Amino acid sequence: MIVSIGGIRIEVRKTGIRTITDSNGSLGFVQDTSFDFKFVRAYFIYDVPTSFERGHHAHKALEQLLICVYGAIEIMCDDGEKKEYTVLDDPSRGLYVGKGIWRTMKWLKDDSVLLVLASEYYDESDYIRDYNEFIRHAKEGYWKR
Ligand code: T46
């Protein structure tokens, strides 16, 4: 989806991961020219119990690409007005999540692994972890600036 809060585009969209497949299997890759943003950090989340939800926050500035490299994970994106659910279950498809999106990640299968490429280094001050604060920021046009 490409959503709009107060006139600016806030994007959540599925994107293809370059993948080379032959009789020996598949190899997916990303590089810094693959997307509109440059990533400086990668992290991966695993050993999450099935049905457990992580996330529950938004970012002030961070842009990220989420790839479920194994298993199945449901991503919920909320722009403050509507929610959209995407199941990531194919390593050749990623989900770009821009700034200003409240997200949760729900593990649908045991052993699922989420790989994330991030546009900034880790900075706790970029997180909005309180939903009411997120809604207030969205309504006040924080991401319009
Ligand atoms: C996001 C979703 C998709 C670090 O020290 N460095 C890091 O690079 C990250 C990502 C986290 N941390 C620390 C911060 C917390 O003490 O690791 C702990 C767990 O982080 P958090 O509870 O934020 O994890 P998730 O799975 O809820 O969210 C993570 C990312 O933090 C977040 O940016 O968009 O994955």
C-alpha cells in the first residue's frame, strides 16, 4: 500500500528480491543499489514462538526492508488510519516499511526467521513505542515535516 498522512507519502510495499535459481537451489541477494534507501544495518529475529507478536512500535525516520528468509510471518502495518496485513512466506519477496508506520510481526510458523535491512544505525530515540503517542504524531502531521 502507499498511504498518505497529511499529504506525504508513507509507503509499505512488497518488493522483489533478486534471486538466482538453478537445479542446485536458489540464491537471493540485495545490494545498496537495490532500493530507494541505503541500508547501514542488518539484523535478524528468530526463535520466536508461533503466534507471538513482536514490534508494537513505529519509527520517526527509519526505513526498513523485511524479508522472511525461512517460514511465515504476518506483518501488520498501521498508518494511524487503517491497518494492512501482509504474510511474508517467500524469501524472494520483501516488504518495504517506511517511517511513520506502526508495525507488528506475528510468527505463523516455528523456526521462522525475519531478516531486516535498516537505513540507520540502532537508535532507541527513533522509536515510538506508545500507540497513543504514535496516533498523536500522525494527527499532528509529524511525518509531513
Ligand atoms: C523493527 C522490527 C521489524 C539493539 O540493540 N540493536 C538493534 O539493532 C535492534 C533492532 C534492537 N536492539 C535491541 C533493542 C531491544 O532491547 O534489541 C532489543 C529488542 O528490540 P525490539 O523489542 O525493538 O525488537 P522487535 O522485534 O520488537 O522490533 C525490531 C526492531 O527493533 C524494529 O526496529 O522495526 O524489529
